[in-house]
Amino acid sequence: MEMMSGNADAGHSGWSILRWLPTNRMFLRVFGVFGSLLLAMTALYALLIIPLQRDSLLKVMYSQAATVSRSIIQACSDAMLTDDFGFVVEHNLQVLQNNKSVRSVVIVPRRGTAMRIAPEGWVMQENERAALPATAFEKESYGIINDAAGVSHYRYTTPIRFSGVIWGVIRIDFDTSEYEYNIDEMYRQLSYISLLVVLAILFAGYFFTLWLTRPISTISQAASRVARGDLDAHVHVKRNDEIGLLSRSFNQMVDALQQSRDQLENYNQELELKVAERTRELDELNRTLDQRVRDEIAMRKEQENLLIHQSRLAAMGEMIGAIAHQWRQPLNALSLVMQNMRMQHRMGSLTEKSMDRMQEKGEQLVQRMSSTIDEFRNFFKPGKHPEAFRLAQAMRSSAEIMEGVFKNHGIALTMECDETIELFGIPGEFSQVVLNLLSNAKDSVLDSGQAEPRILVRVIRIWDRVQISVEDNGGGIAPELLNKVFEPYFTTKDEGKGSGIGLYMSKMIVENNMNGRLEASNVRGGGARFTINLPAVRKSDSPRLQ
Amino acid sequence: MSCARASADSLWLRGLKAGLLIALELLLLLARPANSAETVRMGFLLGARRDSPVADVHTAFELWAEELSARFEVQMTVTYFDDIESMRQAFRRGEINGVGADAMLLGRNFKEDELADGYSVAMRGGWNLILLTGKESAIGVKDLLGKRVVLLENDQTSIIYLELLCHRHYARSCNRVFAEMQRVPSNNQAVLRLFFDKADVALVYSHGNELAKELNPQLEKRIGRVIGELPITSLYYAFFSASVSKDFRQRILTAIPTMHTYPRGRQLLDILKMDHLELAQPSELRPFTQMDKEYRQLKLQSERPKGRQ
């Protein structure tokens, strides 16, 4: 019915010792359970049937005894009335002759001597009356008894009652050989049934268990082979039940495994080829890596320089704007001085003294403008080496550059800074960072059309860290753009207003050159906050600083 | 025959074959029973067996007929008659060639020379007809007047014997001798009635008395005194017709004495309640015919007016 392809020796290893006596555990367990259940059922059946059968046989004997006694009483009623005991004896002798199961009949008349009638003869017996049960004249009694010789009888005793009068007692002893034969026959049949059941267990149970467990064992063995890597193991169980389904599923699984393994091998081969190719490429890459790194560094450096350059150009633009704002007032004042001088000249009131005062005034204005240029030049003078510097001074210089622009646009700038805080880095770069943040805040408050634009710069020292925050009330940054504002060339400003590299350069300077962090966030009430977190310089670290 | 065309060897061989065939046929004729054409056609009077049910008697005789037919390779038929007259007429017409009935009826209705040898029913204890009374009883055969007697019903022999006694000793019919005449179907019941004081005397056959005492030895102590006895060999007989050949009769009757010795025969005898069968001659009917004759004479004498004596 079922067989396993592949290695036949391995496939039948569980059955190889004695094919007819499989030794696998499942077979023994199923066989044991099956056999035990059948034996238990047979034993239960026997336990139930024996009392029932015995009871049934006793009922049959009772029925027979009652019938015989009624027949005798009916036949002998007239004789009993007339004390014709000869008829009684004769009749009972005939009864005994015709009914071989009756062993004896004892008639105990109400008066007179009892008669015991048996097939071998009859006799008058005085002691039979005394041997009767106490209730013999009142009710019937029956049951199997053993006499003195050890012979068992079914004894039925009943009053002889007719015409409402009890005329005596009749006691009939029946042969129990038929009963015993039936009991023996029952035991014999039960023995045969038990024997048949045992044989059935051995026969049917063997084949049933074999039928049940063999395919499972075959599948199990095949599974073991599969587990050992033999994917040629297939089982062929031609059955339309779950085991057949299991077999087919198993074969499908093995086929799938085989297919997967083939695919895997193909993948491995492809991967090995790719690895070899990649290895070749890597070797090639390794050979040119130094050059490529140098090229990349140079390219990055060039890009960085370009960015710095662009940043400087942007800063220059900012600076020019700031200078323009700074110069706007002295130029106006100078223009007024010049107009005043011309007006006094026309009016003829120009005096030497007034001329000198206006000249002095003009020179002061020119000097102021010149100093402004110096300030800007100094601000943008590139520092070459990092050093400790005062934070407040660096921030003030940045604020002063933007002061004219802020005043021109009515932007309120508030700075809260501890004069003693020192940082370590290149002051010019840091000032450029602060300038970028202030310029960015200025653009933000101006773009938002804020009626009362303001910018708050706050410096907090927390242990050995310094946190500088630049807040504005320009509406803040859209949440989806918070992580993009530091990307190079990213800007939300109108075309021509922003280069998109200010914040990027600021983050590069803070994080790469000053070992700090620059982060952007929004503040409650609608505004942006840029926070610089930098390590502070301890007193012992800055001996040169005065 | 085409002997003329046959060769000399062939003629000799054919003659030898023909001679052997004729010799074989002669042997078969000699081996065949001479009276093979005869059949046994027994007639039985049903009333003759009072102790056995009619169905049992039928079955027993039919089985017996089959048994004998198979054993002697003869055809055997059994005819049952309800009365002796019908049986006698059938016998006279030759429809039956054997008759079976009780001895008194056979003696009355068949002449001795009409009958040939046959068999009788033998019982352990014998067939003597005995008149019993209690051991302690002082009743004698002359003290029967006013007593209660019990006897077998429908038994002509018992009736004739009892009437004979009454006529011998009292010159009158039993009806006028006994105060009560009880008729019972069996010897045992008659003995029991005597035992239980339901009768003063009982007329029974000796085998019945013996059987009753076997059934209860207590009877031996209380009853058993014989005050009258008719010695007879058997009560039941069956005879072949005298017209049946002696060889045929003897061939059939050889099985009779040994019948009780083999199981099937024993089975048949048990059905008919017989101990065994014995060969019998028609002359054994004479005591019955003589008793009947004496009874009739005494009866006539007793009925004759006293003045004529």
C-alpha cells in the first residue's frame, strides 16, 4: 500500500529485524491501547452479561417451577380434597416420568404424612414437614440449594391453595444440570468470545495498527532522512485520508526544500560570482583608493572653500548692507552740514567760526564712517588660530554690525549675557555664526510682518557648558522643515534674498570647529529659537585672556 | 444370432460367456428368498394397549415396521383397528395376515387354527393376575362381600377373572358382591388406592404390583397378601395368520426374542412400555378361552332361575 523511494535499507530500518513484528514504539503503543480497549470491553461485557444471564436462567427455572407446581396442584386438587393420595402419587410419578428436569416432588398435606415422589420411587416421610421453611404454608420460596450429598437443586416451595384454603405445601426440586450446563455454556462461550477477541486483537489489531502506524513511521523515517539532508526521500502512501494528505504534503515539502536548496545553491553561486567580481572591484578600488580619497578630500575641500567663499560673499553682502545702514546717518548729517554751510554762505552768515565748527563736524562724521569701515574690516578679518575669547564682546561686535539694520527696521534687540563667559575657538568664525543667526532672525521677523519685531539673545551657563539662544517672534519654522534648515542651499526666503548656506556654515563652525551643537526649534507664542551649546573655558584654561 | 459368420474361437468365447451369465442368474435366483413375494400386513387393536397414548403406539408400530422391513427386506404394513370385529373381518378377508390384541379378545374372536406362531409381551414380574389385600387384613376370597375393590379399567381379563371369582364363591355378579368397584387406568394406581385405604382389595397384574413395591418399599410392609391369582403367560399377543408360510414367519420372528438387546429395539419397547418380547404359540390363548368359557357357564347358572336347578 505504501512504500518509500530512495534508499530502501534506510527506509525499512524500523522493520528490518522482523518484518512481521515491528518494534517501533508507536506501533506497540497503538497496538497496546487497541488491544487493551478491546480486552477491557470484553471483560466489561462479560462482567455485565454474566449476572444478567444467570438471573435470566434463574427466572426461566422459576417460571418452569411455577408452571409445574400449578399443573400438579390443578391436577391433584380433587384428589387432595378426597385424600386420594394414590392419585396424587401416580400423577406425580407421571409428571416425573414426563419431565426429566424434576428431581423430586414433596407433597406435605395439611393433615397426614408427607410424600416424597422421585423418578426412582416414592416414600412417606414424616420429617419432610419439619424440613419445610417456616413460611412454607404462607408464601412461595425458591432458590438453588445444595443437599447433604452436595448435589445442587433448584427448590421451589409453594402452598397448595385452592378454593381459598391451603391444603398443604408442594416442594419441587429441579435438576440444575441444564442451568449449570447453560452457565458452563455461557462461560464457555465467553471464553470463546474472549479467545476470539484476543485472536481478533492479535490479527485485526496487528493489521489495523500496522495500517495506522506504518505510513507514519515511513514518513517519520523519511523526515529523518530529510533532516540528515537527503532530499531524495519521498513517501508514497496511496490513501485518501489525512495520512495520505500528510504524505503528499510531505513530498511537496521535500520538493519545495529541494527547489529551495537548488535556488540557494544558484544564489550561492551567483553570490560567489558577485563576491569575486566585487573582490576584483575592491582590489581595483583599493589600488586607487588613496588617489580617490585624495581626490574626494580635495573635492570636498574645494566645495567647502566654495561654500566658505559663498558664505563670505553673503557676509560681505550683509556687511555692505550694514555699512550702508551705518553710513546712512553720518551721510545725512554730512549732507545737512554741507547744506547748512551752503545756506550760511548764501545768506552771508558763514563765518570762520561757523566754518570751522562745520568742518570739525564734517570731519567727525567722516571719521565715524571711517571707523565704521575699520570695525567691519576688523570683524571680517579672518582669524587663523583658535583662542579663548569673551563671548559678550564677540556677540556685541556682531550686534553692533547689525545695529543699524535693526534700528532702520524697528527691530528690538535684547541681549542678556554674562561678561565673564569665555569660549575657545576662532572669534571671527563665532562672530560670523552670531551674525548669521541675527541676520536670519531679522529676515524672519521682517518676513512675518510682525508689528513689534524683537530678537532676544540669551546666554546661560550650565556648569561647564554655555547655551546661547537666539529667539525671534517671526512665526517660527514649519515643523516639517525643522530638520532641513541646516542643509546647504536650503532657504525659504525669496529668490535673491538668501543663499541657503548661512545656517549650514554656522552648524559646521559650531559642531566641527568648536565642539558644540547648533539646534533649531520653535518657541511658544510663534517664533524660532536657535540654540548653540558650547563648552565653556575655565579660568585655568585661559591665562592669556585679560 | 450370427454364429455362422463367427470364427471358431469367437463361438467358443461367446458360448462361455453365455454359460457364465446363465450360471450367475441361477445363483441369484437361489439366493433370493423363496417367499419374497409375501408381505407382513399386521393389524393391531388400539384398545389393546391401555397404558400408552395412541400417538405413541402409532409411532412405535410404524417404526417397528420400518425396522423389520429394512432388516428382512420385506414390505411391512400396519393397520390399526378400533374394534376387534373390524380386525377379525379384515383378517378373514386376507387384508391383514397378522393380528395383535389382548389375549382375551384374541381368544374370543379367533380360532386357534386360524393363527400361527407369533410373539407375546413379557414383563418383569410376570403377568399373573393377583387379587391383593393388606398384610394386616383378614379378608379372604370368601370375605369379599361388601368390600371395595379396585381394578384396571377396560381390561377384559381382569373383569372376567373377578366375575369368575364372584360367581364361583358368591354365585352372583361382582356388582352385587362388592360395595364399590373402582376402575383405574394403571396397576400402580390400583395398588396405591389399596395402600391409602381407598380400597379393600386390588386386582392387579403381578408386574404392576412389583413395580409399585419397587417405587415404594413401604408398600411391602402394608400390602401384598394375595388372596386370588390367575397364572397367565402374557396379556398381549400378536400372531401371524396360519396362511403365512412357516419359513417366512420364522424368518421374521427370529428378530423377536432379541429385540430388547439392541438400542432401536429397546427404544420401541420403551415406547410401548414392554420389557421384552417372547415367541408365542396360539395355544397360549387357551387359559383365557377356558376362563371365559367357565365364566359364561357360571353366569348362565347364576342367572338361571333357582327353581330349574
